[in-house]
Amino acid sequence: MSGSIWVLAEHWRGQLSESTYELLALGREIADGLGVELQAVLLGHGAADLAKGLGKANSVLSVDHSSLCEPVPEACAAALVQLIKERRPRSVLVPLTNISMGVGTLVSTAVKVPAANFCRDVRVVDGGLQATCVLYGGKIEATVTMGAECSILGIWPGARAAENGRSDVVPPVEPVTVSLPEAPRVRFKRYIEPEAGDVDITQQDTLVAVGRGMQGQANLALAEELAEVLGGAVCGSRPVIDQGWLPLSRQVGKSGVSVKPKLYLAAGISGAPEHVEGMKNAALIIAVNTDPRAPIFNVAHYGILADALEVLPALTEAVRGKKG
Ligand SMILES: Cc1cc2nc3c(=O)[nH]c(=O)nc-3n(C[C@H](O)[C@H](O)[C@H](O)COP(=O)(O)OP(=O)(O)OC[C@H]3O[C@@H](n4cnc5c(N)ncnc54)[C@H](O)[C@@H]3O)c2cc1C
């Protein structure tokens, strides 16, 4: 439908992603603010059933093509380009995740429409769209006003609560055909699984995060003990992973994963923008650092100015005492 807001519905291994629901919540707000319809675009192969979960949208455009069996950005972009040229939506919201990163920019250059990337928020202001974009790993925040023409908006995870994008309503689905090359230049090769038996830190409610301030690998036992009594897991900053103290699957930040636990206890972590990018959405952040000017204190809800090697065992004892 011309002039409507579109959300690219992202899915992986038979499930819609949390980012999809976040974008549906945001898209609903924008569409209602503009008085237009919200449509979800579902690209895949044998994935049409997933449309049932997209009821927050007024309708779903469903494309089934063998080149879309894996989420390859070039193929997804080519399909979106055809749909946009035919139907001219007002704006297309694309999740900025490992799965969909890059789709928006490819589409924007192919259709020659403006794009705002790294959006933390998008609001309707005076009948137009205003995006808040986070640049340079969070050092700069830019407010971008989009014109009335079609635009592409790349949205960071966490822009809205995923719960607000879920609905029991089954939306009407329109199957749409696109022509794509059967053998695209870029092919999905394999998904690198987390190391066997390792925990998925994105799913933990409690994380004890360690940084270079922990001084050495042997001291990580202090963090493991605390994580164990709290029922959580240990993760780390990049230098900790680079030095082999923890596996890559435990790295939080720009080149690791983004986490959103209920509690994030950062021990001996300075709070560089590349790290903060991956943990700033935690519900409660507690930082332990010996440097009062450490930037981690700017994002922490509580700060402990002390030696982490003393604080962690004391916390472990205190929690044990409470439990016991
Ligand atoms: C492109 C790019 C991508 C990157 N991606 C990531 C990423 O994904 N994740 C990431 O974490 N980093 C990433 N980085 C690196 C990032 O810039 C920082 O270098 C890194 O986060 C610093 O890690 P740290 O805080 O553990 O170490 P440091 O910066 O060395 O900080 C150690 C902190 O420990 C404190 N300290 C020292 N001793 C103690 C003690 N006994 N008790 C308490 N506190 C103590 C110090 O005061 C200091 O604040 C990236 C960098 C680039 C350029």
C-alpha cells in the first residue's frame, strides 16, 4: 500500500526475531502518528507461516523464493527493492542485527531514497519523521529529519519493548512474487555455533562482566563464584577475550554481542564506548572500578569505587549469607 510504514520481518531458524517485534511496536506508533497503515514484509522460503506472528501490522506482504532460504542481505535487499519500486511505502524499518545489517543501505542506494542508519528512536514530529541516530559508537547523537519521500530507517535493537509488538491477531497476508537470481553472488556458508556447552549470555538475567582490571585469568574464579551464587554467568570486555581468559561467545560490545540482563555487574571495566554499546540497555548496572573518572560510572546506576578483587568475594559472601 502506497504511503504505508513497512517493517522488515526478520526470522532465523523458523522463529521471528525479538527485533522484529521491537520494530513492529515502533512501526505501529509511527503509522498511527501519521495515520497510515503498518505492513510487515516477510521474505523467506517456506516461512510463510510466520506471518501469523505479525498481527501488530495491518497486513503482511509475503515473498517466497529459494534465494531467500537464508538471510543473505543482497537477496533480501533485491526483493525489497522490487517491492518498494512497485508500491512506494512511506518508510521501511530495517533491524540492525547480525541477520539484517546491510539490507537497508543496499536498498537505499538501489532505489535512490534517503536512509538514516543507527537509529535509536524514530518519532512523528509535525507530520514528518524525526530519527535519533547514534554515531561513532555512541559518542555523537544526531537528530535527522526525513522528508516526505520514501526513506529507509536502520533501527538498533532495543528501540521499543518487544512485548508491545506482539499480537494474537492473525493479519491478512498477500503473497507477492519477485524475480531474484537463483545463484546470488553472496551465499550463506555456515552459522558459527557458540562453543559446545557454553552459555548464551544474551539469555542471562544476571551477568558478572570482567575487564582488564581483574589483573589476570586466575582472578576470574572470583567472578565465577559470584555469578554462581547469583544464578548468572560471566562475560567480559574485549581485552579479556583477546587474552584468552574467556571464549569469544562471552564478549560484550560492538564486536561481541549486545546483552539486556536484569543485572550487569561490571568489574574492572573502563566503559569504553565499544563496550557500553553492548550493555547499556541492562536494567540495572553496577560498576566496580578503582578509577573515579572511569566512564563506566556514567552509565552505571550504582558505582563502587574499590578494588574488584576485594569487592567480588565480599559480595559473594554477602549473597551466600543472605541465602543461607
Ligand atoms: C572497532 C573496535 C571494536 C571494539 N569492540 C569491543 C567490544 O565488542 N567489547 C569491548 O569490551 N571492547 C571493544 N573494543 C575495545 C574498547 O575500545 C576498549 O579497549 C575495551 O573495552 C577496554 O576493556 P577494559 O575496560 O576491560 O580495559 P581497560 O580499558 O584497560 O580498563 C580497565 C579498567 O579497570 C580498572 N581497574 C584496574 N584495576 C582494577 C581493580 N583492581 N579493581 C577495579 N577496577 C580496576 C581501571 O581503572 C580501568 O578503568 C573495541 C575497539 C574497537 C576499536
